[in-house]
Amino acid sequence: MLTTIHDARREENRMVRKYLGLASLLICFAAGAAASAPSEGLAGKANENQSATPRAKVTKTPPLSDNASASVKGQASGGMSHSSDAEDHPEEEKIKWTDQIIALFTIILAVATFLLWMATQRLARGAEDQARDFKSSLEITKINLRSAIRVSVDRIDPCEVGRIPKVKVTFKNVGLSYILNLDIDTTQLGYAPTDKLKSSFQSALLTPRPERVTIAPNDVYEIDVDAGQNALTDNMFRHLLIGDHAFYLRIVIKYDDIFNDKHGDDSKFYTGGRSGNPTLPLVEYRDRI
């Protein structure tokens, strides 16, 4: 999937570079045409006027009479007016030619601007798609490298009258990446009536453990939790066997994954109760037991 996306991005980048190159060529061509065409046109017109002007022949003419002289002057003045009109005509042609060059330059510039706009739009869409694809790939990576921890509590050992009950708690990394900064808070191994376990979990005091732990994938970390200074008595053991009392333990954990995302869990375990067998491993507590 990612290979197909990268191939499409490369093809789109090639198209953008092609548009930018074509637009640059059009702008350069239009600028060169606008700079050179008017001067070339004027030079051509000057050369044509020089080549078209015939050389005057020197001839001797006899003196004219007064009437003839006036006629010649009239013809000369008429010729000068025709000559001035002829001189004005190339100027009009030059102006029209310049207008055509400017119009051509405007058209080429408009086309180049449109191509640049298309290239910019493609780049913007490409950046948005790339950001979206990166976010999707990051989410896929997080799923593939997800971190997860499983908490389990072993049986009470020792579970004997006169001794302090104690359990082993195991934290196993069942994910595919490291668990970082594992912070563990636990209660003591408590003893309460079966019908008051829910309130006992809420009122029990959580004690933070000083260490912060890193657990590699498929690795485990173990701790021991005891009942403090409360040794198991005959009366306590009898109520455990009857089923109206149970041992309980609450564990609250917080940890980070390799992407610096925060995770946590609040687990509650008990043993005894209505099962009447306090020697079984502690199981997760539900509202109804």
C-alpha cells in the first residue's frame, strides 16, 4: 500500500516539475519577444526606407517664367504634404506591430500563470495527501507495535494460621513494543466480608512503589504483596472456608509506550468468598461474584 502511494507521489511530482518548466519557458520566450521585436521592427523599417529612397539626379533646367515658377511651387508644396503623410504611415504600422507583441505577451503570460497555478494546486494537494498518508501510516505502525500488559496474581502463599498471607503479582508485556516508566500502586492484601468487597476496594489505601520499570516484549516483572502485620487467625480462616469473607487486592498501573502515549489500568482481584477455597489463585473481581 505504501509503495503504491509513493509511486503516485513521484508521478505527481514529475507532472508538477513539467508544468513549472513549461511555464518558465513560456515566460522567458514572451519576455524575449517583447524585448527584441520592437527594436528589430524599427531597424527593419529604417533599412527599407533607406533602400527605397532613390538617389537624386543632378540636371540643369532652364529658368522658368513667373507662372511656371508658381505652378512648380504649388506642386512642391503638394508633394511635401504627400511626403509627410507617407512618413506618418510607418509610425502607425509600428504602433500596431507593438500592440500585437504586447497582446501576444499577455496571452503567453496568462497561459504561464495558469500553468503555475495548476502546479501550485497540485503541490498543495500533494502536501495534504502526504500528511494524511503519514498520519495513516503512523496509526498503522502504532497498531502493529502496540503495547499491552497483563496483570495476574498467584495464590496466597502461605495461607496458614499464624502466618502473614502473601501473594506474587506478575506483570507481563504481551505487546510488540517496550513498556516504559511502569508505575505501580497497590493496596495491602486485604480481608473483608464478601458482600462488602466493592466498598472495600474503594476505601483501601493505595501505596505507590518507588521504582519505575521498563519491560521488554514477552518479558515479565514480579512483585510481592502481603497483608502487612496481619497474620491469619483461626477465626479468619474459618470465615474464608464458610465463604462469607475473602482476601482482596487492588492494583493501579500507569505506563508509557514507545510513541510516548499514556496508558493505565485499574485491576481488582480476590480469592475465597463464596467459592470457600482461599487457596485458589486470585481472580479478577466483578460487581457480582
